[in-house]
Amino acid sequence: SRTLPAVSAPTAERSLVLVKPDGVARGLVGQVIARLEAKGLRLVAAELRTLTTEVAEEHYGEHRERPFFGSLVEFITGGPLLALVVEGPRAIEAFRALAGATDPVKAAPGTIRGDFALEVQANIVHGSDSPESAAREIALFFPAL
Ligand code: GDP
Ligand code: MG
């Protein structure tokens, strides 16, 4: 019998992506989705919703001690956001690359933040930063998945 090829099939990974309230208010949902779909990421779930303070504090729990935490929670609960689960090979890293650096002024042009934002808090999108964060965040936003 023949041996299997050395290169294995890409393993699908999932990431939680948010189009934050600033992105929804500015009408950037379509452009964000167009970019991630063009990249090859597949939509697994999508829901427009306004977060409660409790869910927002849980989602950003790692930043609880930071001076901007209260402001961040107010911002992220300040209007509807679009929560997405995307899937594809190395989806977490792939979406973070599309999003660009946290500070939009430092984010490379061509990235979502680099093209559409100027302020560190109102930076249009969130993407999970590790498999552990993705699992935790997907369970928080889409417990049925
Ligand atoms: P991300 O993983 O690239 O989203 O960045 P972080 O996990 O470090 O921060 C989470 C979110 O908090 C960022 O996307 C910003 O919306 C916000 N943020 C980060 N740093 C600051 C800051 O210095 N000031 C304020 N007001 N918001 C910040
Ligand atoms: Mg982060």
C-alpha cells in the first residue's frame, strides 16, 4: 500500500470575531465580512446583539485591572455589535493579521484597523488571541456551538 503524503490536511480552527459597536455604527460590517470571506475564512455563526455589562466584563476579564477597563466595558456595551465565529486553517492568527495592531495608528495600512480607525479603544474589531481564548469566548457568546 502507498504511504500517506507528508503534508497533512489543514486542521480547521475557530475564532471569535466581533465587529465592535463603532464598526457597526459606521457601517463597516459588510467590509469586515468581505475581507474575512475573501481571505477564505468561513462563517460558522453570526448574531447582532448588545452586550450586557456582565458579558462584557467576562469577555474582557483579562483586562480587569487595567486603567481603561471601565471605559472599555462602556464602549463595548454602548450599542449593537456583530458577533461572529469564523473557521479555517489557523483562523485565529489569520484574522489577527487581517485586523492589524491593537493601536490603529500603528496598524499597517491594508489591515482593518489600519484602514478604518485612529483610536486604540474604538478599533473596529476583536479577534481571539489564542486557542484557549477562542474556546472561552466562543462558549461565552455561542454556548450552543
Ligand atoms: P486586542 O487583542 O488587539 O483587541 O487588544 P487588547 O487585548 O490588548 O485590548 C483589548 C481592547 O481594549 C482593544 O482592542 C481596545 O479596544 C481596548 N484597548 C487596548 N488598549 C487600550 C488603551 O490603552 N486604552 C483604551 N481606552 N482602550 C484600550
Ligand atoms: Mg486581546
